[in-house]
Amino acid sequence: MKIFKNKFYDFLIFGANGDLTKRKLLPALYNLEKNNCLNNNENIICIGRINLSNKKYINNMYKSLINFVDYKIDIKIWKKLSKKLLFINVNINNIKEFIKIKKLINNYDKIIISYFAVPSNIFENICKGLSYINLNHKNVRIIVEKPIGNSLNTFKIINNKINKFFKEKQIFYIDHYLGKEMVLNLFILRFSNILFLNIWNNNFIESIHINVYEKIGIEGRWNYFDKIGQTRDMVQNHLLQLLTIIAMKPPNIFNSKNIKKEKIKILKSLRKINIYSIKKNTIKGQYINGIIENKKVPGYLEELDSNVNSKTETFVSIRAYIDNFQWMGVPFYLNTGKRLINKKSEIIIYFKKPAVNLFKKYINYLPNNKLIINLQPKESININIINKIPNLNHKLILKEINLKFDYKKIFNYKYIYDSYECLLLEVINNRKYLFVDKKEIELSWLWIDNIINFWKINNQKLYKYHSGLSL
Ligand SMILES: NC(=O)C1=CN([C@@H]2O[C@H](COP(=O)(O)OP(=O)(O)OC[C@H]3O[C@@H](n4cnc5c(N)ncnc54)[C@H](OP(=O)(O)O)[C@@H]3O)[C@@H](O)[C@H]2O)C=CC1
Ligand SMILES: O=C1O[C@H](COP(=O)(O)O)[C@@H](O)[C@H](O)[C@H]1O
């Protein structure tokens, strides 16, 4: 796959020693290199706070690559990629230090893709620094990580600051869930199968569960995570994005503008949680120590750099409603937490039962039909149906069975690309269809702010759960 081969571009990564860079960006760049999707002439300028030699940085990155991927690293590919990595330490609070970056860019007309893999409170300084060295010209694109701000108000403040230096078309608001193959497939599944198209409403659907369960804890990211919590880290962005894709009406035309229009309608119809409904519609929790894969793991309050009085939630469950004709009365459960027994992201659609159980004599309790969409780690689509067990004397013995479509098996793929591979290519190719719109971010914050405010006002209970909890 040769993409963008005859254009020149460089990457800048701010936060080059952070978890995102090590866990996701570097493996994505490695795979892009492996698939021949990168040029030979680009630099990947890695910017961090600590003073490290380039050699040491590359060694560290190699170790972390091995640690974070479950396939064998091809040393030739790594060498090719690592030649492009240039580490420099820059104090982003000192604008003059950005000159160090300028010195590494040999052609100012190149396309420059600048990745802000850092907390959003320092976006402004990065923008100022980039503009100081004239790296905000029309060929510069910036990728900004979520969550931006920690409320609607702070989002607007930060975004206005970014807008002083960059035009909207230069800004890519990333939500990496939009680059996951199964998330993209949701559009196809929903809008090209009459089987689902006509029953996608409150006449046939009882409830929808969006579960994003993580096995990892906060992985040394106390300083970032404790100020944010699981609701802002995961629900404000990833889970609400999944909800909008599951609930939106088919767009008139399948393009970015029309998809966003329909997603925005859903966000506008989300019922606000208020002082009366907060308790019965939300639960928050924090992990304590426990056992995962036969190993003892510390509780949230025992993590590195922790503040033992923290009330930050690492688990949240929200029952949401969409007030429109299609979804009135259907609960959408948004569940996400860290340090659970397994990593699993799934969407489960529970259909209503038939009005009459004709086979009461044989099966007392008719289970709901279920459509289970496994987003990760094992991409698959499952449908549970009731079936007769074959037998010679035609006895009606009924059983719930599972029709399973396993993505990797069906398409004979050993590896399905990661979302960051897909999204980095989208930025290289200047396509915005898989990125979030500013309006979507604002509406998501509006809804989340409300929940967080009422938690404070109500002094909502924070449940403790053992690491390794199975849900
Ligand atoms: N980790 C993940 O899997 C994902 C993370 N994200 C998002 O990515 C962003 C970064 O998260 P993550 O990498 O996990 O967090 P980390 O805490 O691991 O990394 C944050 C990075 O920001 C740098 N940084 C923090 N404060 C400053 C500062 N004042 N000046 C300069 N650099 C600073 C840190 O530098 P230093 O190394 O020197 O401390 C570090 O490199 C967050 O917005 C998160 O939501 C999004 C998707 C997935
Ligand atoms: O955005 C984030 O996502 C990761 C989980 O991403 P996944 O693709 O591995 O499901 C989460 O661990 C991190 O805290 C958050 O910032």
C-alpha cells in the first residue's frame, strides 16, 4: 500500500515519553512502516521534557514497543523507522526553546503533522511555540487528543486559544474509537442490512448496553488521570461517540457532513440527568487492590504518586435516554471501568420478546434475542436466537444458540490494523470523516458536566471494587 509517496511531510509528537506515544502511536508508526505507508524522507520529531540522547530514546522506545505489542518485531523495519526518530527536549513554557524544533525541519513548505499527545492544559503553549517558529502555516495540521478541557467551559477556552493560531480545517480532533474497524463496520451493519434497518427502534429494541472494560489500571498516569476520572477520560468521548453511531438515523448521503449532522441530533436529544435522576441513573466506583492474571495488583489509592484521599472514579455506569420518537423509553447503558478482569469493548442490543410465548410448555422463559458486537479485542458479531434441538421423535426441546461471525476467521486476517494506524493515514491524506466535530465535543461536555456537577452536589457515593472484578 503506497500512500502519499510523493509528498514530503514530517511528524512532531509532543508527549513523546508518555503512555499514548508508547502504547499506541509508536506501534501504529511501526505498522505503517511495515506496510510501506510512510515515506523514506520524513522525520518523526519526538518532543519531551527530560534530557535524553537520541540513542537512549530510541533504545527506550524499542523496549516499550516490545512490551506493548503481541507480535514479533522485525528488526529491519524497526531500524528503518528508528532512523526517522529524532528526540529533543523542549521546555514548552519557554517559547524560545521551540527554535530547537525549527532547526530540525529542513523544508518549511512540507506538510507538518503535529500530534498533541499531552494533557490539554498545555495545548496553548504548544500552539504559541509553534506559531513563534512559523509552524502554523497552511500546510501544518494538528492532531489534538481528548479530553479537551475538563468541562464545556474549559473546552471553549482551550479551543479558542487553539483557534488563535490554527484554522478549523487544520485541526483534527481525534477520538481513536472512530478508527476501530468494528466501529466503522457499525455504519455498514446498520445501514446496509434491511434485517436491522427496520427494527432499529423502540418497537423492537428493549435496551442497549455499551461496555468498555479495561484490564489496565492508570499505568503511572496519576497526574493526568486523577484530575480527569473515567467519565471524562472515556464517556465524554469514546462511549458517547459509540452511542451516537448506534442511535443515529441513516444520513441522506454517506459523507462526513451528513453523518455529523445526524450524530449531533442524537447528542441534542440526550435526556439531561438532573438532581432527581442522578442517583438512580448513575453509579461510580474506584478500584482497590486485587488479583489479575494470578498477580496481586495495587488499588487506585496505592498507585505511584497517588493522593490517598482521592475520590476520582475509575468505573462509571450511566443509564441514558434519548428523547426522540425512535428511542423514547429505551435505556442506553454506558459502562466503563479500569482494572477489570478482561479487556473487552462491546455493544449489546437486547431485542424485545415476542408478545406471546407459544412454546411455554417447552420453555418457560423465552430469552431476548441479542445482537452482540465485539469491538475488541476479538472482533466479532454474534446473534443469539432460540432454536430447536434436532431429535428423531420431534420433541420440542428449545435452546438458545449463538450465530457467530468471527472477523479474523472469516476474512482470514491474522492482524486487524489498529485505529491509530488508520487515523494517522487519514490525517496524512487530509480526510476528516473519522474525526470529531467541535459541536459534538461541546454537546458531549454539556451532558457530562451536568452529571459531574450533580455528583458533587449530591455527594454521590463512590463504591469500591476489587481489581479483577468480572462483569
Ligand atoms: N494512554 C492512552 O492509551 C491514551 C491516551 N489518550 C490521551 O492522550 C493524552 C496523553 O495521555 P497519556 O500519554 O496517556 O498520559 P501520560 O501522563 O502518560 O503522558 C502525558 C505526556 O504529556 C507530557 N506532559 C505533561 N505535562 C506536561 C507539561 N506541563 N509540559 C510538557 N509536557 C507535559 C508528559 O511528559 P513527561 O513524559 O515528561 O512527563 C507525557 O509525555 C491524554 O489526553 C489522554 O486522554 C488518548 C487515547 C489513549
Ligand atoms: O482514551 C483512552 O483510551 C484508552 C483505552 O483505549 P483502547 O483502545 O485500548 O480501548 C484508555 O486506557 C485511556 O485511559 C484513555 O485515555
